[in-house]
Amino acid sequence: MATRIEPFLLVNFKTYLESTGKKAIELALKLEKVGAETGVRVGVAPQFSDIERVAANVEIPVFAQHIDPIVPGAFTGHVLAESVSAAGASGTLINHSERNLKLPEIEKSVVHAREVGLTTVVCAGTARLGAAVALLEPDIVAIEPPELIGSGRAVSKEKPEIIVESVRRIRSVNGKVMILCGAGITTGEDVLAALKLGTQGILVASGIVKAPVPEGVLRDFCEAAQKYSQN
Amino acid sequence: MATRIEPFLLVNFKTYLESTGKKAIELALKLEKVGAETGVRVGVAPQFSDIERVAANVEIPVFAQHIDPIVPGAFTGHVLAESVSAAGASGTLINHSERNLKLPEIEKSVVHAREVGLTTVVCAGTARLGAAVALLEPDIVAIEPPELIGSGRAVSKEKPEIIVESVRRIRSVNGKVMILCGAGITTGEDVLAALKLGTQGILVASGIVKAPVPEGVLRDFCEAAQKYSQN
Amino acid sequence: MATRIEPFLLVNFKTYLESTGKKAIELALKLEKVGAETGVRVGVAPQFSDIERVAANVEIPVFAQHIDPIVPGAFTGHVLAESVSAAGASGTLINHSERNLKLPEIEKSVVHAREVGLTTVVCAGTARLGAAVALLEPDIVAIEPPELIGSGRAVSKEKPEIIVESVRRIRSVNGKVMILCGAGITTGEDVLAALKLGTQGILVASGIVKAPVPEGVLRDFCEAAQKYSQN
Amino acid sequence: MATRIEPFLLVNFKTYLESTGKKAIELALKLEKVGAETGVRVGVAPQFSDIERVAANVEIPVFAQHIDPIVPGAFTGHVLAESVSAAGASGTLINHSERNLKLPEIEKSVVHAREVGLTTVVCAGTARLGAAVALLEPDIVAIEPPELIGSGRAVSKEKPEIIVESVRRIRSVNGKVMILCGAGITTGEDVLAALKLGTQGILVASGIVKAPVPEGVLRDFCEAAQKYSQN
């Protein structure tokens, strides 16, 4: 990410039907449009088999949801960094709470992703683990308390102390990593709260993908982010 | 696989650079051409993020290398059967020795793949395990002794007794499943040996993908298969 | 199990505090007493670190709850068949639904346990998987639908069709394996139902371990088993 | 570890037959004797099913080789901290390279072990990962480059820079954690080198367990440690 523009709103498509196949393209296009109109940086993380066609249709950054800690070779059924990169991904999530890795695998994945030129977003569920992964020098650390994921109760409102503590601990070991937070984010107010607590953006999934009008929710998020940036 | 055409040669692209991204498309096109010219049924199993563009470029069946035992939902970084199907895959490998699953996961994957309309190829490394997975009623069982994978020593020549025993055990519990074998297959002679032992085709990876002229090797395979069929 | 005595009631101590450390010994002694008094064969499966002292205090068979698919060597933190055998275990559970193994690991564990002289109890959650593991020729197959484990709703009463179908499928591929069932068993009536459906005993955990008077519940079980045997 | 005595030599028994069952007790007794005679603190980490009888026979600290990230409950085949503690262990290894855990599991294991009163030794294979786990505030961090484990080529002689860098990185985030190193240690000279590089002891396995005269090798280690302490 040569030009770091904040705040950054990253939408994880997970394996929802609402964001699979053609719907992944349609959703990405809608979200891109809102980002362009509001001037807020938006990214999307579709499923592996949707990366290529999503990337072919949008200009916004496309992330993989995971890569395996492998180099090219005989690894049937694994996800190779080179492969998602060739499909058009510019970055990848690593160690999402729904796809946790063994500790040495995280380091290997970060190193290999960097070699391949992928922006790395390493996820962690607690403040301590956020600092631990920040030591591996990814581009971005995303803090998501697993117990709030998909809950509709925003971490930035329900458990602001987790974000405060995460930012404090991460910053004590890494001054430059971008920090996102996520879990339960559904309104612009939640986004604003997250930014005020010292994060540089959010990671969101069901709050957008499962919303009746995803682009409406993202617009609410972006307007909050815009307002925050202008202050 | 409404119309079952035998023999079937399935080429696993694994995560080799020689079969990633644009090279996956090029390779698939070359292999399709050989299949068409020889009249032998050929399939390819590219990486997840290459499925869509490979499927968009060839008519031959495209398989995923793995699916996760999940239904649509919050499963970041997982491989959803619906997703690979939407990308154009008509089937999937399950439980390859490089991506073994826990036992109940295999059953769930087979059931869910069937619901989604994917042809299932469940892999097993021994005769006993071949029969065990045949009880789950996949479309195809592929026998690959892991110790011979990538060895260049063909299972059908080096360890024919494994194939004989696999066919015997599988047939004692499942009369209709298609049986493939693989591991170390590099020549038409290896393919012929496999068919003579009672299999209906082969699963091959490095023997084709890492060959200097993959389409030449496949032609050798197909001619052997053709010769066998005509007898 | 040179002398196969039926029915067999195997009590899994899991990792409950009620069956840890000294309480494991006390519980095993109480259960042994009931078995002796009723003439019904009872076995116990304590935690790894309790096997030695439980086995030193009782005459009934002691089972490990799991072994890893390893041979002696550099496998820190793993459970070696030779080790639980040296501690006094005469058998082991394999592939319990709370400790599922990858498919080839099950085969390796069964083979290695047999070499070491351990009686093998391979668990499966469905009828099909029960038959699949029966092909590996363990001494015992235990059918436990995971959704009923710890539910207090006995599989033999709530879902008798699962047991019937399991027995049918297992017997179609293996005429001599002993069949246990489990999940939700809390009364002698549940045990009687299980035996009438064609099983040779039960696998039970919370129904005994978490009961206010475990030996009272086991007595109820044993009396039902005894009654069944005499008919 | 109320009284922290340095240096500390911790012998991992792994799953070697030479340190299984009765041989675990005999080996622990021999090692204890050398520690007592040389005044150097020695600990042992036998297999789960040997903890109780080893702990009943020696006064030196006994460690488990692993605990699972669980609390008491329905976790068949898992290793409960309370269980190894009840058997007499005073500490446990966590995340050994032969038993790596997912990142959040490491945090849970450290927290739960502490609640149960177990001394925690968290292993890491690289300097960065050493610092990452040091943030979780275990009692001890053990640095073991996996590629040197069991090699007979001592990390402290072959790759001193890894130790130097590990100590530097760990100390930058945690001033009080004890640091051990391991991998390939076979002589007193290797131990001396490790201590001189800023560690407080070593973690060793095959160098002792597989030696023709384990107590002789440990004596060599202890004399080196003693010499270092007196300077």
C-alpha cells in the first residue's frame, strides 16, 4: 500500500451466499461506488474463487481472506500467496478468528506475503495478541474480539477498553502498523467510535454483507469516517 | 457426471507455479486439446482462485482441489462448495493426502458437495481407507499411496498389489463407484497398467504439470487409455 | 480382549474435575465394585495422567481416551501407545467426536495400538462412518451421534433408528467387531434399549461421572444389562 | 517458581522409548542425582502418563510437555492443566515446535496454567516469535530453532546470532521472563555458550535422553553451568 490513505474500511465477504459468485461482483461494485462518492478508502475480501472476477471489475483493493503458509509446490487444496496475487488480490487477511493459524505459520505467512507483494492484515482477538502479531511487522493489525463478531454489538461501543488497550499495547511495540478494529460494527456511530479510540479503520462483515441495503450501511460508515477525518 | 465416460484422466494442478494464474489457463487449454484429439476424457483441478478463469476458457470438467465441510455462513478463509460451483467447477477432490480431513468432515463434505451438484472424488492412501471412503458413496474414489506421490515411480508398476487390493476391497462394498489411482504416474505404460488392474482412470499431478512438455505426456497417457478402451 | 464378555459398559472420564486425580481413583474403585457385584463387565477411560494410578488400584480394564498416530520418537506433547500401555492401559478410544482424527491417522492408530496390544475402540457419529471405521478392523466400534452427547436424551430411546442402521451397516462389512453405542445414556432403561437394538454395550460419560451418585447409576445400568443377558 | 534459581536445565523426555514408563522414573532419578551433586537446578518433562510416577519419585520440578487450551469439561482425549497438576507437575511446556498451537490457544493455555499454578514454558522457533510469546508473560520462554532440534549441532554454537537476537527482542518487551534456549545441545561447551549469550538455561531432549550415558552428559552440562555461575 504505497499510498496509505486513512481511514480504511475493509469488508470481509466471508462465505455468505449474499457475497458469493456474481453477487460478490455486484456487491463489490456497489461498495466501490460509495467509497468513490464519499472519498473514503474501501477494500473488499471475497472468497478465493471470486477474487479474479471481483478484481477484474473494481479498482478498489481486493484482499484474500487467508493464505496458507506455503511456497509453490505440492500442496493440493492449499491457498498460495502467488495464486491470489495472480488473480488480482493486493493483500490478504491472515489469522482471522475463523481461520486461526499456528504461531509459526503466521510468521511464515507474513514473510511470504510480503515477498509476493501482498498487503498483510493480521487479525487478533485480544490486546495482548494484537501486540504479539504487531511484532511480526505486518502492514495492518485488525483487532476483533471473537465473542462480538456477528453480534451486532459493536466492539467500539460495547468494549471500548479492548480497543484502547489494544492500541496502547500495539503502539508500545510497533509505531507504524495500521490498526483496524472489528466485530459487531453496524452503524456510522460505531465507526466513529472506533476511529476516536485510535484505530485507523474497521474490518466489517455481516454488518454490511447481511444488511438489506449494504451500500446504505457503507455510506453511513463512510460519512462517519469522513466527518472524523475532517476534524 | 450424468454421462460417465471412461477412462478418465484427472490432472491436479496443485500449487505449482507452472499451473498458477495465466499458466493455469494455458495448461488447461493444451490438455483439453489433447483430450479432444484423442477422444479421451480429461479433467483439470486448478487452484481455487484460478477455477473461474479456467472454467471460462475450457469445456472439459474443472474440479476444485478441496472444499471445506461448511455451509454458507461466517467461515472466513474457508472454501465453500457453492462458491467453487458458482465459479464453474463441476466437481471437487476431497481428502487428498496433502489436505486430509477429519473423518466426519469427509462425510459432511461429500453430502454437501452432492447437494450442490459437484462430482466428488474422495482420495485415500490405502486399500482399506479406499473401501472406507467408498462407503460414503462418492462418485469417484482415488487411490494414491502418499509415499509414491511425486516420486516418478508409478503405483501401477511399483505397487500393483495396492491397486488390486484397493479395487477388490472397494468393489466388495460399492459396486458402482468409479475408481482412479495415482502417484508416480509418468508414462502411457503406467496408465495402461493402472487400467488393466481394474481402475477407470488416473489422478496425476507432477507427471504432467512439471513435465517439459505437459501436452506430450498427456498425449502418451491418452493414447494408452485409448488403446485400452478399444480392446 | 482375549475373553470377550458381553455386555460391556465403558465409562469415559473425559476431563471432568469429578474424575480427575484422586477422584479418578475413587470413582474407578466404586465402579469396579458395582461391576463385581452385578457380574457385568465395566471399564474406565481416565485422563492420560491418571491412567497409571487408576490401573494400579483396579482390576477392571483401563482405557486411554486417545492415542496419537505416532511411533516412539521426537513427538513432544503427544500420546504414545507404548506409554499408555506401560502405564497400565489395556485399550484406547480412537477418534472420539471430541478428538476426531484425520482419516489416515485413524488407520495408523488402530494398527499401532494393535501392535502394542491395546484393545481399540474406534468412535463414529453416524451409521455410515461406523461401517467405514469397522473396515479398519478395530476390536470395538462405538456409535455416538455427537448432537446427543451429554444431552441426557439417550440415543437408544430418542434415535433408535441410528443404532439399528449402524448395526446393520457395520454388520454388513464386519461380522465380529463388538458394537457399543452412547450419547445421552442415563438410565438402565436406556441401556436395555441399546442392547435390544443389537449393540453389545455402551459408552457413557456424563451420565455416570456427573451423577450425584455415580455408582447408583452404574448399578441401574448393570442390572439392566444383567437382565438382558439372562433372557 | 517461587525461588528462581539459575541456570535451569530442563530435560524434555519427548516420546522416546528410552524415557517411557519405568525408564522415565529411572532416568529422572539419575538426572536428579546429578543436579543435587552439582548444585544445578534440573527439571524433567516426561510423557503425560508418566508424570504421576515420576513426580512421586523425585523432588526436582516435573513439567508436562503440553496442555490443551481447555477448562474442565467434556474434552475427551485432551490434556487438562488441572490433571497434570494433580499428577504432580509443577509446570508445562506450551507450543513446542512438535506441538504448535494456534495463536489464541497459546494465550488461553498460559492464562489457564497460571490459574492452576503451573510454571509456563512457552516455546518459539525464531527471535520474533520469542518476543511475541514473551508479551503473553509466561514464566519462561524457550527458543528452539526447529531446524536444529535433534541435529547434534548446537544452536548456541552454530547459530549464536539467533540467541543474541532472541534475547535482545525478548528483553525489549519483557524484562523479567526467564529465557532458555535449545536445539542440538550435546556438550557442556554448548551449554556454556548458551549461558554466555544471555540465556538462563537450556531445554534439551535427545542430547540427554538418547545418549549412551545420560547422567554423564548431564554432569558435563551441569559442570559448565556451575562454572558459568561462579564467574
